[in-house]
Amino acid sequence: MEPAEKGERYARVFRKAGVFLAKADLGRATQALSEGEELARSLGDGAMARRFAKEIERIRRARVPSPE
């Protein structure tokens, strides 16, 4: 797969997740990012897989209210 094509596919995943985040649909945003992580792993792109995982974790932390 060409680097430009990989970049396009990753960008599509991030845009999709962004749409769900804008709608406050954290579950579907997480699902979209998980699909991106799987895509990156299938392409052997560990750096992007870690980036998707980091975004998933950020969303999960946002779901849990902080104790005050």
C-alpha cells in the first residue's frame, strides 16, 4: 500500500471519529478509533496503532468523571 493511501485511510478514520465526538457519541468514536488501530496493526504500522490506542484511552478517561 502506498504511503499516501495509508495516510488517506488513517485520516478517514480520524474524521469519522471526530464526527462522533462532535455529536458526543463517545462509544461510536471509540469504535471508529479501534477500527483504525486494527487497520494500523494489519499494515504493520506500530506507531499509528499506538496513536489510535492513545486517543481511545483519552476518550475513555473523559467518560469517567474525576473524583472530587
